[in-house]
Amino acid sequence: SSPGCSMAPCPSVPSRHGAVKAEDTSKTSPFHLDLWFYFTLQNWVLDFGRPIAMIILPLEWFPLNKPSAGDYFHMAYNVITPFLLLKLIERSPKTLPRSMVYVSIITFVMGASIHLVGDSVNHRLIFSGYQHHLSVRENPIIRNLKPETLIDSFELLYYYDEYLGHSMWYIPFFLILFIYFSGCFTPAAGQGRMPLAAALLVGPSSLYYWYLVTEGQIFILYIFTFFAMTALVLHQRRKGLVPDSNGLFLLYSFIITLLLIALWVGWLWNDKTLRKKYPGVIYIPEPWAFYTLHMSTLHGAKGG
């Protein structure tokens, strides 16, 4: 060690994993308007906009045996989203567990890539008459396949798309958001407020999380993350700490998302077809299943 460091503590020490920031509990971050705006925009365009682009753009531009416009949106999402998540972590005033962040990002990219392939094939099947509000074996175009082992292959594809891909995509996603949220606390009561820009972004952000939870069928993961965030807020208040503007933005987004989910479920509570598709105690229909069930005439016109 150098003589200066032997006589007095150094503010930061380089390590194999990069420089470690010295924690300062009195430090608070300003609202990250640029990152949250880009994050919300790319979520809406690249994730929510994927199936819309596939439906609107002419089928002749993207043949069924080639990637669709939505697939290219998904590829861009798989690159931009982990980059923005890493930038969020970098701006946290608190030193966060880097190994957990790195593993989460790697798993996120792998899960989103698995989902890209499965989701691409499943969405292309719609143009052949596949109905998302039915199970794989109940679909007319799948039921009559020969040999019957082909049905098992389509069920495997569905498993990669809806279960494995979603789990490896969304669990690290919400884990990173919670890790970031854990550093969004300040002792200054005046800092625990949202600026106008944050208030304007809460609505679009919450609506996207509603789509993410309902279409991804990840309500349990979402609600556990929300409960963990709430418990952390109560725990930090005992220490005299309150969420800063970034923490409040995340917390309010999750609260409004819960209200939107409740309205969605209440609206479709008596839909018998969707009830059969989503049995059990937790009944949260997918927007895409609702679309193919009640707006399938658009697909017929597209195919014609």
C-alpha cells in the first residue's frame, strides 16, 4: 500500500469488480428523468408495441418463415433494457451487491432471448388460426396434427415461451428494481417528494407494469415485490429515512398498477371462456388472450 493510504483511510479502493463507492446515507439522488423517460418509452415501444407492429405492418413485408417486425423490436429490447437497468444501478447513492446485479442481468438477457424465440413462433401461429385463449391441445390447428408427438413439441415451445422464458426474464427484472429501490432512501424529509416530471411519468409507467403483470402472468412475483418494497419503507422509517423521488416513483407506479389489475379482473370477472383458460384462485386474463377471443375478426381480415 502507498504511504498516504497507510496513514489515512482511502475514499475508494479498486478491486477485481471495480471501484467500490463509499456509502453516504445523507446523500440523495435527484430524479433520473432521462433514464426513467427512456425506460418507459422503450418499454412501451419495444415490448408493448411488439404485437401491435406485427398486426399493423403488411404481412408481405415479413413472411411467416422470417422474423417479424415484433421480433426486431424484441431484439432491441433485449439489448436496451439491461443497459438502462445497469445505468440505474450505477446512479444509486448506495453501494449495491454487484455480483447479484451481474447474475441478474445475465439471467435476464438469457430469459428474454428464450422468450423471443417462443413468442415469435406463437404469434406467427395466429395467422394460421391459433387461438391464444385456448390451451395448446385444445387449439383446432394443433389438435389434428400427425404424428401426435408434434403436439408435444408445440407444448414444449409454449413452456419455453410462457414459463421458463418468463421466469428467467421477470424474476431478475423485479429483483434488480428492488435492489435499486433499496438504495432510494434519504434522511431529508424535504427530499421525499416527486417532481412534476415524475408525476407525469407515473401514469404511463403504471400502465406498462399492468401489461407486464397480466400478459406475463407474474402477479405473484409482482405482489411479493410490492410487499417487499412496502416492508422496506416501514423498516427504513424507523431509522428516520424516507424514499427519495426515484423511490417514490417506483412505489407509486406499483400502487397504481395494483389498482389497474383490480379493475381489469373486475371487468372480465364473468367471462366464462377466459375463466376456463385461467382456472384457480388467481384469475388474471392475458390482454393478448382477450384480444384473440373478442377481436379475432381483425386476424381474419388480415389473413384475407
